[in-house]
Amino acid sequence: MEKTKDKIEETLNYYTFKSKEILNYINATSNLTVDEIIEKAEELSVLEYKITALEVAKEN
């Protein structure tokens, strides 16, 4: 059971890192096209969903 929690934590850290990476990219780039903004927002949305699911799994 402890290995599962470790894997959840590790995956949660990875997705959180990727989420911050996308946010930093969006904030640092001043000439994004509308399509790029939509694409990055979709990626961010998927990551946030996964982060939420992992946080719930971690609590249980």
C-alpha cells in the first residue's frame, strides 16, 4: 500500500511540475496565437483534472 501512495505522490509531483511549466510558458510568451493559447489551456485543463483525481486518491 505504501508503494501505491509513493507512486501517487510521485505522479502528482510530475503533473504539478508540468502544470507550472505550462503556466510559466504562457506567462513568459507575449506573442502567443489564439490557437496556442487554446492548446495550452486544454493541456492545463487535463493536467488539473489529473491532479485533482490524484489528490482524491491520495486521501483515500
